[in-house]
Amino acid sequence: MTTISDFKPLKKDGARSRTLPGYVYHSSEIYEQEKTLIFDRVWQVVAHEGELANSGDYVTAEIAEEKIFVIRDDDGVLRAFYNVCQHRAHTLLTGTGNVNNTIICPYHAWAYTKSGALKASRYTKTLPDFDPAAFSLREIRLEIACGFVFVNQDPNALSIEETWPGFIDSVNEHVPWWSELSFHSRSDSDVNGQDDHASNWKVLAENCRECYHCAPAHPAFVDLVDMKRYKREYHDGWFLNQAPVNKHDNAAYTVLPTEPVQKAMFWHLWPNNEIGISPGERNLSSFRYYPSGPETMRMSSINAAVAGVGIGAECSNYMWNVLWPEDEGICDAVQQGLKSKGYRQGRFVMDGESGGESEQGVHEFQLQYAKVMRLPVEE
Ligand code: FES
Ligand SMILES: [Fe+2]
């Protein structure tokens, strides 16, 4: 049976290192370990505060097949819970919406308050030793950063500020107007019933962390932004990449000189969250990709924009109907290739002249991955 010891370990020096083997992108055993060692412990962006304005407003989300929901309770507190009934485990909520009074399980109608307490359970009055307090919903950690709601299943997790030190300050510095934005829209693979995407989540994580592929794969993107001024800043647990607009009239979409955002910026937050702005109207979006199996993933994207202005139609059309399909095609092809008997472990392109186009972000991601997954790393 294949194990990780059959492969060359990563090296700390990216310029000398082989990439991770294809095995970690399709092994069920690795995927189960990722659930425990990664997804049970990390912050996940799951909502925008603005879509949970009123008591009873809720959104559902998934974290590596674990279902959760976030709801605003009657005291105005946002809370996150596992999305599972304490009776016989039916899912409680789907999609997004408002629960009105109580959270009612569709199976046998047990009802929970918005704070997670069991309020009504039919025909349980005469049950011996039945204590409703023992059947409250199980709550998980929740924090808000830059208007976005993050959750974490680990009760002992470090705060967001400690997990990604400097990230919130960096958004405040570059996007000082973020608090003036309102919830605009969301797109979820599962909520919209779209098919799962046919690649391991790490394939997309790595693709998002380098722009070495931008010139060959995204011809319009490299016309939109100035690749010569494409910059990256690396920090503990996160990094920022940014590039100014190259041409107002370009192959992707028109950016008027009068529009307030004249650059693209993305904060990549370990392991699978991104927050970013795109050229055009004021906007701040989150993007999260997460596994639904060893070889499949789903995505969730949430957009905040100026109320009444929104996000330019040309911009979202380019992002979702051109740029994303280009990346999706790449990821699907790479996933297939990573399973080929003809593929050996590759190399990271870290040439000094590659500048913003280097694959340093991919190497950093794989080093962090090796650390948390307890894979060997060589000097
Ligand atoms: S599983 Fe929810 S009420 Fe029975
Ligand atoms: Fe891409």
C-alpha cells in the first residue's frame, strides 16, 4: 500500500524542493487525516454580518462534510452551531433564511430556540430521566473580522487576530471603507445545487497562490492588471498579493478611471479562505473552497458592496464566466494528472527573476500543510 514514506520529502528551501506527491491529492486516508488535523481546527469564513441582520436570520455552511449554521438570536448575538438535531440526527436547516420563532427539525419537529436550547420535543413529558438541557445544540466558536463571520470547531483555537497576525490591520489599511459596505450576494456550490468540482481542495489552494499560470491561462487577467507590478507580502499564516490596474480598457472588463478601486488585492488565509477586492466599484468579497471528498470540493463566495451601487455586471461576468472556468479547467486537469502513473513529484519555480510570478506561495502552503499533517520535511 502506498504511504507518504514512498515519496521524497519537501525541503525547506523551495528552490531545491520537490512538490508534494499526487498521493496526498486523492488518498482517502489523507483526507480523513485532513479533517482531524486541519478542518476541525481552522477558521472558516461562512457569512457576511449583513446577511444576518435580524433575529432568526441564518446561513448554513459546510466544513469538510460537517454541516453548521450561523444564526442571530433574540438578544442580537450571532451564534454558530452544528447543524444536527439532537434527537436522531436529521439536518436542521438548509440554505439561508429566517427561522421566524424556533428552529424546527423537519423529521419529528423537535424545536430549538435561536440560542440552541431544546424548547419543545413531542411526547417526551413522561420519558424517564429526560432532561431537555442535555439536548441543546452544540455551539462552535464564532468571530467577526472585516464584516465577515468566521467559525472554528476547535474550542481552544487561537483568535483570528492571533491566527493571522496583522491581517485585520492590513485590510483596515488598504480597504479603510470596508465598514461602509453592505451584504450584496452569495454563491454556494451546495446551496445552489451545483455539482461538486472535480479536484482536491489543495489543487485550487495552490492555484490561487501563484500567478505563474496567469500569462498562459488567463490572457484577459494579465491585460487587466499590471503583472510587472504584481507584488506579494508573506506573513505568519496569511499572505497578500496585489496588482494595480494595467489598462482601463482591457480584455477582461472596463475599469473607468473614475471608479474607486484601481487594483486587485487578495488576502490568502490559511488554509482555504480568501478575502479580496477587484478593480471597479467598492467591494470586498470572501472566497472559500473546501473538500466534499478526497477528490471533490465545493466553493462559497460572499460579496459586500456599496448599497444601491453593487458590483459591476461586467466585473462579475468576467470573474465567474471567464476567469473561474479557466481555473476550473486547470484544476480538473491537474487532479487527473496527479493520479497518473506517469507523474513524479514536480518542482517549485522560484527563480529570482520571476518576482510576483514565483511559486513561493505554493511552497509556503505545502510547508504549512506538511507541518500540520506531520509529514516529513528536510533541511
Ligand atoms: S431527528 Fe430531529 S426531531 Fe427527530
Ligand atoms: Fe488562475
